[in-house]
Amino acid sequence: MKKKIGLVLAAILVVLFVVGGKWAHENFSVELPKYPPVRNPVWLDQNWTTEQRDWFHHPDQGTQTFGIPYEWFMALEQPALSITAPALLCDPQYLDRYGFIPSGAGARKPELPVGFAHGAPLRNTQGAPWLNPQTNTEMTGLGLTCAACHTGRFTYQGATVLIDGAPALINLHNFQKGVFLSLLYTRNVPFRFGRFADRVLGPGAANEAKSQLRKQFDEVWSQVNAIAKADDMVKDRTVEEGYARLDALTHIGNIVFSVDLNNPANYLGYSAPVHFPRIWDAPWFAWVQYNGSIQQPMARNVGEALGVGATINLTGGKGELYTSSVQVRTLFELEQLLAGKPPNARDGFQGLNSPKWEDTHLKNILPPIDKNLAAKGAVLYNQICQGCHLSPVAKESEFWKSDRWAPPNPAGERYLDLEMIDITHIGTDPAQAEDMKNRRVAIPPSLGIASNEFGPALAPIVENTANHWYDSQQPPISEELRQKMNGYRPNGVRAPLAYKVRPLNGIWATPPYLHNGSVPTLYALLSPVEERPKNFYLGNREYDPVNVGYRIEELPGGFAFDTTKRGNSNSGHEFNDTKGKEGVIGRLLSPDERRALVEYLKTL
């Protein structure tokens, strides 16, 4: 009977593709750009060893992003309907089309892209080991880690340059859709489940083992399909994210308050996509996120892990509240690697360094900086940029004397309390700040959380998750070490209607620009709003060293960026002579002045 149902569903899918046209392709396939293979990638010198970089690319944070074991991921086929068996989903060249960077032959897990973690033994929803029905061996967790969203890349004249800590050029929405369709087709298209079972169980597996695998698969499908249905319910209130962007805080809220709490009413549309931020220097900021909303690094990192699928018990039942798969020690080690020793004027930032245009690895790739033009730009920077973005970050520079540096804490560490600019002054898209401030969630009394505001409700959940881990260790983590792991900062959360201004070192390597990625190049950012592109494509990897950004021409399978939508506005941070206009922060710059300032920004 199941086989007949599968044949019927397969036939329906084929008919949909034949007669369904655009609707069928939008819903039952994933259109992706075609890129040339990544050959001889160039990694820049950013103060990490090869071993440190490789570890950062694949640490287990306890995430189970796709709800399936590693062994299943390696066995699934690509989301395509064809007469012959499609290639595998895990093919590095195929994953590269979503923007995931191949790890290369020398990595610890060369078969997984940068940002994928081969994790600990997997547990099912009841907390029991997830076993292979044929071999009875434990299945392995698989999830995304920091590097997936914070490893940048660009190509230029045949060279591929990779940058640790820079914004990734991935399309996570498309990838989630690809995994969903791969599971859908494996479940319903004849012969696909059989091939999947052979890869997972081994050829000639017992019928009982195949039956048990089918049961496991159906349980996973019900969970994955429930999230897909929730996404569909809020589709009309969602702004497509595309390449290089994610509405991260809404994703975290939807997973924690809707999926983990089993409350569909808490599921919202993704209304405020933001550009993946660069993360060098960030461990030394007093507040992080574009709206400066989170103070403690451990709280930020636990929230990130929960948002990309780390499991947590928020409903009680047979388990203990706040038991989670979050790897707290790993999160601390990641933060330490990024931070390095406390920075100072003599040594500068000592963890992950920002990339340099004049890195020796780029000598024969990028064109040289025009020193005379950059010198003119330096004068302009001092006049119109430095007041907000601070003086250039360099050893023994004025930057280290800024009154933005807070006094040393008891551990002798100082943090940079960056200026927050009101959204009515900066004039950039307000969605990220407004939507976090306005979000409300329903919380069960069992959690003892008084506030229904998003930030104040999330803060105790991430704190209790970390504390549960601290208390469960043998011996429990000491108070002194807890303070260190928490970054010597309280679990502060706020939701100002303002955006943070950060130093611009490495800015040349972080396109597109503004917090929502709505301006493709630095030259456009320095131009009046009416001269900025209103529509352009994200997903191009070819670098534009003149305007400083990615190429923006039409790209089949790329993301068509429409700046007229709320969440996508390219307004604000404008240099213009229009008096009284919201978002104008400085005088109009001539084209020559813009070129000079762009050239100087390459030196930072």
C-alpha cells in the first residue's frame, strides 16, 4: 500500500513540474547559481595558525541544525527529480552553490564545508541514543557552527580569497529548502528511500532494520514538515533573506519560543534580515548585535547555538528543565580564540585580526592602493568619519586613548562601549531595531519568567542554560571560572531604537554594506541615496576593487535585492546637502572625494 501511495505522489510531483510552471519550480526545486570550482584558495594572515583556523571551522557547539544525523546527511540525494539517481546532497561542489566553502583535503573533516560540525552522539526526542537500526551503533550529530556565517570570500580574476571572521556569502534559506525537498523526495519518490537505506544501513540490510529506519525517518519528517508549515504560515510577513543575510534574532526566537516551547503562536515572519556581521574585535565590545542589544558573550553564544538547532528542554516532562545539547565549554573556547589576550596600545587586538588589503598573500591578486589618493582620503576620514567610527585601529594610535574604552574591570580587562546612533538620526532601515523591541512572546508559568518582551524573556533562558551546564559538571564550575567564561559581563539585554557604530578596520572585505546589506559597494554608500542602486543581485562572488564590493549584475539563481521593501531600505547614512532630511549625516561628497575616501578605507 505504501509503495502505491509513493508512486502516486511521485506521479503528482512529475505532473506538477510539467504543467505547474513557475509555481512548481519555486516550490519544488532550488534554483542556484553556477560557480566555477574553488581551486587554490588563498587564506589571509589574520594571526591564526592553520590548526586554529581548522578548529574554528568545525567545532561542535551542540547544534543539530537540520534535525538529522551526519550519516543521513551524507546519504541524502540532491533535491532534483530525474530518471537516474541524483548526485549526493553532500557533494562539496553542490554545497558551494549555496555559498558553503569547501574545507579542502587538509581539514579535519574534509567532506564537510566550513561551518559544519561533526558532533557528539545524537539523542532522540526522548533523550535516548539514536541508533543505526542495522549496526546498532550510535548516530552522530550534525549542525552549523559560527564559521558558517562568519567566513567570507571573494574571487578576483580567477583567484579565490577566503577571510576568517568576515560575513559569509551563504543562502541559508535556500539550503534549508534544499534539505527539506531532499527529505520530501527521499520519503515519497520510488527507489530513493531504498538507495538512502542502502547508504545508511549498508547493502543487504534486514527488512526489520529498513522498517525501523523508515519509522525514524517519518518521525524526523513530521518535525521538519511542521517547521516548513510554520514558515509557510508567516510567508506573507517574511522578507526574503537571500545571500549574505539572515534575520538571526527572529530565527532564535522562533526556535526557542515556538519550536522548543511547542507553541505555534510564537512563530513570526522574518521581517528584518541583517548582513552577517564581521566578528574580529567583537569580543572586546561592551555590547554586540547591530542594535547593541546583548552584553554578555556567553549569553550571545548560547542564544546563537539554540537558534541553529541545539536542543533544550523547556517543557519539563521526563527530563530536567534547561538540559541542553549546548557545548558551553566549546563556546568559551571559541570566544577565547577570537578574543586573544586583552588588547592594548602596544600590541593592538591580539585574537583574530582584521584582514589587510596589503597582505602578502594578496600582493599579486588585488591592485595596489593609490597612496596619494589614500592620503587625501585620510583627511576626509578625519573630518567626517572619525567622530563616530573612532580613529583608525592601529598600534600606538589615538584609538587606544578614546573615552569609549571603559575602565578596567577586576580582571584588568577593558571593553569598548561603542556609540549608539538613534534610528531617526542615522536614517537606515529601522526594522531590526523596531521588531526586536516590539516582539512579545507567550511564556508558560513553569519557567518563572515574568516578562513577555522578547529580550527580557530570552535572557533568563540562555542564562539558565549556561548555569545548568556549569552546575552539572563534576565538580561544578567555580564562581571565578563562571565569571571568566561569561566574559566578566552581566547578562544585560536591551532593545534601543538605535544602531551601533564600530571601527572600520577591514571594512573593505565586508560587502555589502549597512546593517541589512542594502548597499552593494563603499562608493555607493558614500553617494546620495538617489544614486545608490535600488535593485541589484546578491550572490556574485567577483570582487570590484574600484568601488569596493561585489559585482551586482543579474545572476541566474542569485538573489534579486529590492530596496523598496521594509527591511531592505538603502536609505540613511547619507552624505548630501539636503537640509532637514532624515538620515543625512554629512555634506555632499564630490565623486573625487568619494574615490579618495574609498581608497583610504582600503588601508584600514
